[in-house]
Amino acid sequence: MRKLFSGIILLIGFWISSRAFSQSVFLNNDSHQAALIERLEVKRGVLSNSFHDNVKPFSRENIVKYFSGLDTSFTNHISKVDKANIRFLLADSWEHTSETDSFVNKKTFLKHFFKAKSDFYYYKNEDFDVHINPIFHFMYGSDSEVGDLKSKDLFINTRGIEIRGRVNKKLGFYTMITENQMASPNYIVNFYKQYKGYPYQSLVKPKDEDIKNLEVDFFSAIGYITFKPMKSLTMSFGHDRNFIGSGIRSMVLSDFSSPYLQLKSELKLGRMQYLSILGQMTNTQIPNPLNSLLTYPPKYLAFHHLNFNIAKKLNVGLFESVMYGKRDFGFEFNYLNPVIFYRWVEGNIGSSDNAFVGADFKLNAFKSLSFYGQYFLDEYNTREFKKEGWWAKKYSWQLGAKYIDVLTIRNLDFQYEHNRARPFMYSHFTTYTNYVNYSTPLAHPLGANFKESILNLKYQPFPKLFLSATAMYALRGEDKDSLNYGSNLLLSNRDRRVSDYNNNLGQGLKNQIKHYEAVISFMPYHNLFLDLAYQQRKDVFYVKPEKIFYIAIRLNMARRNMIF
């Protein structure tokens, strides 16, 4: 029965797509393009109704619609670098532009390849268009000794392919497949040893089962279809990630875990956007016997997000989420209702699912400043909330700001963000209801029981040169003495809980994490990058900081945010 959800939704999708409106697929959720898009929106001083930047990934068609419609009073007063970035964004989704001829190359390779600057190969007629691009990411570097983990060489060897297209301009499709081998930095080794999950990935196979060195081999894939059953409604079905928020982190739903099966619906009416996600995730905390025919059991996410541009510069949103699993019949069909309050449903069916509610905002000011924030509430009890440090006083929040063109220096941008999550936030008493997918957090990489400040400085002096520096400081309360202090989301919050009251943020072993990164990226050709990077990470468990240096070349592959 648990496959019924997937089958029914897929059949509905194909039926609806036969009578759908024109649509498109999404920008890659890992793309650096999001930073370019958000910068230009702040600089314009007016929030977009074509896309809302607190819901990612963005629709390619909506991004083209926004940048194609910019008036000359704006484009005539921006820098040459910004103009080049707009041209880059339009070229990357050129099939949705009205002037497609301007993005087609006059010179081609063997008559069939690189006919468009952003495509290795494309074919397009009235009924069908397809765009095919190779993917590769080759990195080599060094990593210093950390504790009992020795210094070593680092490498990434990624090869793959990306295919997107449309059928009759009604049904969109996207797939990305990569084969990967990589040597993990030592701090990733420690993360994997503790949580048995790998950032951004699902199944990874350590070479020779050597966890200490953690050279992994893994296959990665994303794939989905999109369709529009009506003009204002976009739907997609397949495996992908999501990111909710305008910040570096998301305290609500991030892309840190592996892709998951989902049915996503997005309704846009003027200034309003309504998002619904029904997702099937994987519970790898349930042991899977060796050579067994059993699969990992599923767990399910239902998520709603309603947000409005209530003014030209202010966006306010409300959201709710519920995590559940281990139903005899699989998916809980009560949560299919897209306009119901999940907390009422949970109580009505007598469940103990893990429900959340929250709010977010974004305010653009002075065409150079943007402020944003999130608040996520996991548990509320009027009487207990008044008591000092009640263990289930669980909430997280974020406040951040972006300063565009710092001190009038064009294309120099600064971002500061502060994040906090109380002890036991996102956790629950079963592995089916904690806010986790494939043993990695669905929100912030640090889990819970932490406070974090993160700063990012970006400078683009020339259209093809990108400079970036990031500094992160976090205080996280780690477990000690075999007690649960509320940081590890994989643990049941009923198991060895340190106390019912007097729980405070950072309790337990106080781990101060300092993580720095500096990156120089050069783009000699569309979506081809050369990277030079340095990282340094230090926490209380080790006397010396971990130092990482690497060089890389990547094509149609974005850099991951591995700062945590």
C-alpha cells in the first residue's frame, strides 16, 4: 500500500498534463545563480511577483519573465557586471525568451553541438525541445591532520549528464545523473561517523569499508516532471530538493539532505504565492539486515507555505509542516488536503505526528539593504512555556541582512545572519517523526541546541571573476556522559533526556566551532568554473585547526555549501 501514494500522484500528473498550460523546469537548486537573482531584486528596490526568493528552486520561465521585463530606467543605471549577469541568466534559460536567435551561436561544432552558448546539444521544434549538457567536477587538494585522522590528499571525480526539455510546451522534464568518487575532508568523516549520513547525498559506499579515511563512491540523481493544470498553478512530481528562506541557512526546510520523492504544487495569484509539498523520505535509522529483500522504511513530510508581497518592499509568510510515518497504509491521506490546518488534522485522527508552525519575512529597503527572518515553532503549551527551561520549549529562529554595493563599491555585497535552535528542536520520540531524511537534518546542518553567526562577503569585479569569503562562528551544546542534551536529532527526545526543566541553549559540552573559507572562481565559458579555495575549521575537540586547500574545475556543477 505504501507505493499507492506515488502511483496515484503520477497518474494524476500525466492526466492533468494532457490539458496543461505552458510551463518550465527549475533552475538547479545548487546554482550560484540564486545569489545573482536575489542581488538584482534588492538593487531594483521592488519585490518580484514573478518569483518569491524565499522559495527555491526558481522556475526558469519565471526568472526569464522577470529579467526580460526590466525597464530601461533600471538597466541603464546598473553596472556592466550586473548587465552581464542578466545576460548570463537569460542565456541559461534561453528557450523561454522571445529573442531566441540572439542566444544561438553562429559558429557550431560539427554542425550539431554548441549551437547555443549554454547547451552542448539542443533540438527544438513546435512539439518538442530538449537540452543536453555534460557535467564534470574534478578537484584536487590537501587536508591537514585532525585528532587521530591523518593528513591526506583530497579529490573529487564527478562525471554526469543533465537533460531538460518540454513536450508540446505542456509537459516539462528534467534529469541529472552523476557518478562520483571523492575523498572526504576530516570534519565530514567525523560527521559521517556520528550520524551515518552524508551531506547532500543518500547512499555512499566507503572504499574498502574504511570509515576512517572515507573515500566514497556514490551515484547521484535528480529527476522530475512539471506541468500546469491551470495558468496560475505549477505542479511537479519526482525527486528533488527544496530550500525555504532568503538566507544562507534555512531553519525550516533546506537542501542539506538527499533528494526525496515529492509532489509539489505552487499557486501564484498576483502578489500571493502558495506552496504545498508532499514528500516521501527515507528512514535509515531502522536497521536493514544484510542481504535482505527489505527496503528502508519510508517517512513522510507534508508542508504548506503561504506568503504575500503585502507591499512593494515587504513579504510576509506563514507555514506549517508535519513529519510522520509507520502507518499500516503508508501515506496519511488526511494530509492531502492543501487548505487544511495540519495541527487540527493531527489531533482529529488521534496521531502523535511531529507538527510545526512558523512565519517568515523579507524587507527590501533603500535599494541596497535587505532584511529577512524565520521563526519555527515545534511545540507549544501555555502553562509549561512559562516554566524555566521546559525541555519541549522547542523553537528556532533566524535574522539576517544583506548590504548590496557596500560603501557604493559596485558588486561588493555583504551578508550577516544569526541562527538559533533550542535543545530538542526538530527531534521527536520516534525515528519516523524526527525532522531528518536519510540520517541528515532537513533544516540546519548543526541540528539543534546551537547559536550561530555567519558572515559572507562577495565581490565580482569583472563579469567572469567571483571572489567570496565566509566566516562562521557557532556555539553548540554536545552530548556528554551518555546523556541527551538535545543537539542530536537522531536521538529520541524521551531517551536519556538530561532534564525536564532548566534546559538552556548550549547546554552540555560547549563546542565552539570556527569555520572560514575563501574562494576565487573564474568562469572562462558559460557555466565552466575554475576554483581556488582555502578552508579552516576548528572546534573544541581538537588542539589544531583543520586546514584544507584545493583547486577545481567544474562544468554545469555548482559548489556546495560545506560550511558547518
